[in-house]
Amino acid sequence: MLHYALKQETWPTTQQELEGRGVVCMSFFDIVLDFILMDAFEDLENPPSSVLAVLRNRWLSDSFKETALATACWSVLKAKRRLLMVPDGFISHFYSVSEHVSPVLAFGF
């Protein structure tokens, strides 16, 4: 992700992608705090009922619950990735990081 973001030739594409998502100023705070965190919370806002059922089942182990949650997050991100206008752009790289971070954060909530 950082390797991609440091390449100056990717900046116009990144700006185009983020402007399409409502980010008007290309600053750290607008990208990280506004776009990335808000996107993560929107995904967690309405989890599928099957995921909620697994997480609320007290008979299942925590490791099983975490695996189920990771699978659900991966499925959502895979579906979102298919809709991207730039398949190897900033948001695609962001989703790659989210595949690893989102399940852990969601399990903590």
C-alpha cells in the first residue's frame, strides 16, 4: 500500500478514485480519518444476519467465530472489489489491507 502511494505516477488515479468517493481534499486526515475509517464503519453497520447468529452463539469457540467473521469480511470486500473502476488502484490496495485488518477490528467490537 505504501509502495503504491509513494509512486507519483499513481497520484492522479488515486485522486480521481477518491474524488468519486466524496473525498475533496487530498490530505492525510481526509483520506485516512474520513474515507478509510468511515468506510470501515459503514461495512460494520449492517452485518449479515448469519454472521450475527454465529457471533451470538455462545456454544461456538472464539476461534470459529473469528474465522466466520473473516470469511464474511473477505466476501464483502471481494464483492466491492469487483465494482471498482480501477482494478489495481488505491482503493484496491486499501481493500487488500482491509482483508487482514477488518476481521480483527470487527471481532473486537
